[in-house]
Amino acid sequence: MDKAEIKELEEKVIRVVKNIFDPEIPVNIYELGLIYDITIDESGKVKVLMTLTSPNCPVAESMPAQVKEEISYLKGVTESDVEITFEPPWDKDMMSEEAMLELGLL
């Protein structure tokens, strides 16, 4: 997989995570700033580093599994891995402008 194919696959991964919503906040997890990093290697292995709005989030187990599963369906993905981190802890400043507008914070 060359750099252009990796970039194209990264854009597809972003589209997929933009379809996953936090159950407590009606905004997708990408715009909320829960996705910290997406890395894709030449073999098609995708690794997502993400967080949750809090360590006690009710979807702490199901959301990462959903992200991993949805990404694994994409053509070109050979393996998907999701790592959860709480460093740095999520706060509302990580939300995109679009998310803040959606929630009436701007």
C-alpha cells in the first residue's frame, strides 16, 4: 500500500468513526475529539488511539469494540486495533467547532 492509498484509507476510517455517536452527547466521536490518532501501515493494519468522555463511561467496553468492528469492514484493512487512553483526559476543549455549534456551546 503506497502513501496515497494509506491517505485514502485514513479518510475512509474517519468517515466510519464519524458515524459512531456517543450515547450521552448527540455528536459523533470524531467531532467530540475522542479519536486521538489513526495510524495505518503499508500492510493495511489500522490502529486507533481513542479516549472516552470519562473512565466510567457506560459504553467503555462496547464503543471501542464497535470502532474496531466498523473499521475492520473497510476494503484494504487487514487488521484493526483500538487502544483506549485517558492521557490526556478528554475535556470539551477537544471538540471541533462543529460539535460545539451542535451543542450550543458557541
